Amino acid sequence: MEGPIFGTDSPSAAWRPTADYLRRSRLRRFTASVGCDDLEELQVRAVADPAWFWGAAIHDLGIRFDPEPSAVLDTSRGPEWAHWWIGAGFNYVEAGVDDPAAVDPDAEALVWEGEDGGVRRLTRGELRSEVDRAARALAGLGVERGDRVGIFMPMLPETVVATLAVGKLGAIYTPIFSGYGADAVASRLIDCEAKVLVTADGFWRRGRPVAMKEVADAALAAAPSVTGCLVVRRLGGETAWVVGRDHDWEEALRGSVGEPLPSVRTDADEPYMLIYTSGTSGTPKGAVHLHGGFPLKAAVDLAHSFDLQAGDSLFWFTDMGWMMGPWEVAGALLLGARLVVYEGTPDFPAADRLWDLVERHGVTHLGVSPTLVRSLMAHGSDLPRAHDLSSLWVMGSTGEPWNLDPWWWLFRAVGGERVPIINYSGGTEISGGILGCTTVTPIAPASFSGPCPGMAADVVGADGQSLRNEVGELAIRQPWPGMTNGFWHDPDRYLEAYWQRVPGLWVHGDWARLDADGFWSISGRSDDTIKVAGKRIGPAEVESAAVAHPLVVEALAVGVPDEVKGETIVVFVVVRDSDGATPPLSAAIGQTVVDRLGKSFKPSAVHLVPALPKTRNGKILRRLARAAYLGQPLGDASALEDAVTLDPIQALRGGA
């Protein structure tokens, strides 16, 4: 049991699987069980016959349908509208929470930590009881099968419970980012015609209370379909109350005690979640996900790419309003793992809060974003090294492309060159990953080892033909169970977004490259591409070059109109020492970009700013930065965590 079983080894690999990783691997056992000699053979068979792969993968996880499907896959309407698990019954809450035979009811299912230090724990049996009570409370507010329920909550135990309670009833839940303003909340409630909203009075962030109920009230004033609001009192104290509409969570659950409540017997192809993604203009698009889709794709990815197993502890730093929140809840519960949820920020009240949390809760699988790592590495390597992080088995990352320096810092300072970093990229409409790494393959810095098992990923040109060792569009050639079942009430927009550039292929909108060593990379969104005098470059490449300057903490690159070159590059950077923010420093950073990318990609301007516009989970919002800089309409800005970050960029008006 020596050496990797898939992927070409190369001197560029930074991590290689040890005998312990190979011995434990669920993916390795699955590969052998279906008669494949290695993962390469498994992937070839999966691409040729996706129904075979996904049927075998779900069976291997021990997930049962009732009734069983008469067929796994029907593509008679084309790959765009692939139909999975024909005639099957499946409710992911029944599979992950109700089934007492699946996992020991006394095993810990959920650990929550508040920013103020409070900790709550729920066993599998206690979680089942809480979910049953919450489901009865929601039913008391009129929620029935097929109704939509908005969940506008911080990361609390009640957030997980409410999410599962909606699924238990066969209703459809809409996760809403906890940092949204009233307009963004209202637009989602209006579009899905929600019947009930679950929210909180507020939460703690950097030691200060953040009000949510008043935001919810303003949103509900514009959303007449919502007739009930269930409120968790996280902060306590006085809050505005609408009699007849608003209901206290604790009081509602206190009156909802009873015998175990069976989950509604939903069809496998029945919607369970409607999750909105922000667009460049217009209203956000609502991706429809099914009981037999998103949760199963999450479970397979966690089992195969991350080797998550029963008894492990998964903590992904995210918000339930982003897809990684529902992803970790469904995947962890279906695999019998323990879920760790944290309310606050990773560096409060001290810069080592995240490492302290990992140590105290024995986290085995830690998920972060490159932006989060860049912010924490500014505090130095001594902080993670001062904590016992020996529980870590896997570190995961998603959200954006890596720069090399933060990747190496995470690998060395946090993982001790022992723990693999599973780079993972896909999207909300994917239900998880397109590309990833595994614990049985070599891993190169900031790269992907290949497609997530079962995903027929490819790099293609404009004609749909495969490309090798050059940049092209990331595409998917075969359907998979987690693909969105279209956009809510807008099938044409779904087809336009993914299927019309190359007929028959899902074209994801990312620039990707498969190199000569067999490693994959993503260089950013294809719609973000900068074209300088006919030469294309992804903004992530420019940003990686800029952060190579020793004083740069993070960078954001955009293309702006230029009469001569078509576009030129403008870079916004955050530096370690604001006192040194001088024109010579800007010039030095620009020269660093030239040194790494060539004179053709010399930035026309490098602007030093206090902070970059981001989402709560750390994804840089280039589109908003570009619009602010050019004085253009911002469009949908609902994902932006802090609008103040746009003010210095708007003040420049450099491209106007």
C-alpha cells in the first residue's frame, strides 16, 4: 500500500499520500469494490456511464431510497434537464437525521460555539428531537409540503435545526446570508413567495451585537406572502414585535413536544432548497435543488475528495446563506460525521481564535478560503504553531483561486507539511465541486489533482474541443445528480447561463488549464478576463503577481477601458503598513507584476486601499470594484459584506 493510486506524480507535488491515508481512504475502498484498478480507470468509466458511477457511489455510502428507482438516469429531454432516480422516494432529512440504524443516537452530531465563548452540543438523538419540535412549530404556522420558508439566520444551532425541519416537512427552504440588508432579503422572499421566515434578533460580531430583526421587519414589509415569522432570541432584550405574525422560537418549540415525527415521504426529484446566487445585473437567480441532488452530491464529494467518515469532525468557515453551509450540513449528517458551527469571526477576541477552536473541538476537517488564510497569515506562523492541531486530517479550500504564498503558509504553518489541502472548486448550481483533490493523489501547490470523482470535467475551446496545456473554458460533458433543476420560474435564464455557448456542454464560466503533469488550475472567471492589446490574462494571475511584493497583503485586479489597448490593468492592494502607502510603493508593486508577468501586463495604475470589497466568506468582488472605479451602476450588490469598502474606490473615479 505504497504510493498514490491515481494521478501522475511529479517533482511539483508538495504532498503525497502516506500509507495511513491510503489505508483509511473510503475512495480507495470504493474504487476496488467496483472492480477498478485505480482512480483513472474509475474516472474513465464514470465519464462513459454516469448512471453506473452515481448509482454505485450512492449504494456504497449506504444511502437508501424508498421506493428504489426503476432507473438511475433519464436524459430523454437532453443533458440540460437530466432526470435522476426515476420513480424513487427520498427525503434527505429522513436519511441523515431520522434513521436510528444509521448512526448511534448518542453520538455527537453538532457542536456550536458562539463568539462570546458559549458552547452547545447536541447528540444525534437530541438533534432529531429538536428537528421534530421545530417541524411541528413550522407546521403550526401553516407550512406544508412545497411551501417556501426563508431562513435568515446567523450560524446558530437553531439555524441547522430550522434548515432540517423545513426538509422534514417536505417544504422548500431558502437560505439567506446573515449580512444582507432589507432589500436583498425582501427580493428573495418575494421571488420565491415565501410563507414563513425564520430569523434571529441578532448575533455577535467582534464583540458587538448586530441587529437582524429590524432588517427582517423592513424586508417583511415588502414581502406580503410571508404570514409568519419565527424569531430566535440570540441577543435577548427588547425587539420590535408584530402580534399575530411574530412567534418566539423557544415558546413555539416548548409547545411542540410529542412522539418522533416521521419525515414527509418526498420524491427524490422533489425540490428541497431554493438558493439564490448573485448576478452581474438584474435580480439574483434562484437555483432549484432536489432531495436526491444537492445532499447526495455533497455526501459523495465529502466522502471521496475529503475522506470524511463517521466520527470525524467537519468545520467549514462559512455562512448558511452560502452554498457551503447547506453543503456541510447535508453531507456531514448523511455520512455520520460531527458538524462544528461557529458564530463569530476567526480572529476575535484574539488572532488565534480559529486555531484555538480547532484544538478544543478536535476538528479533523477544516475548510477555509484563500482570503481568510491571507488575513490570518499576517499575524505570523507562531500562533497556529502554538496550538495542538494534531487532530487535523484534511484542510479544504474553496471560493477563489490561490496565491502561492498563502497556500504554502497554510500547508507549512498550520498543517506542518503533514495535512493535505483539498482544493475544491465548483459552485452553487453544481451542488459542490467540479475540480478537486483527494487524499490518495499527489497534490501540487494551489492546484487541483483532477475532476471530483464522477464529474466529466474538461477544458475546451470556443468550438467545444478539448485543450491541453493551455487556458480554456471549464466545461462538464455529462450530467450529475447535483446539477440545479433550473432557475426558479426562469428556465431560459438557466439555459442561457450554462448551455448555450457550446450546445450539449455545461460551460461553467471559469478559465481553467490542465498542465503537462496532469494538474489542473483555475485562473478566474472567464467573464472577468482582462484583454490587454489582444493578450488575455485572468485577474487572479495579476493578483498573485502583486501579492508577491513583500508589503502586499491582498490584491484585486480589474480591466478598464483604454482607447489604445482596449483594456488596461488596474490593481487595488492592501498593504501591511499603511504609513508606507506612497507613490513609490505603488510603482514598486507595479514593477513586481511586470517582473512576473511581463511588460505587456504592466498595470496602468496601482491603488492602495484600506480594504477590498468581499463577501462574508471572503470572496473578492471584482465586478463591484470595477463598477465603482468606473462610476457605473453597481447592479446586484447584495453579496457585499461591507459597502464602505467601495467608498475609496469610488472616490478615485480613475476610469471615468
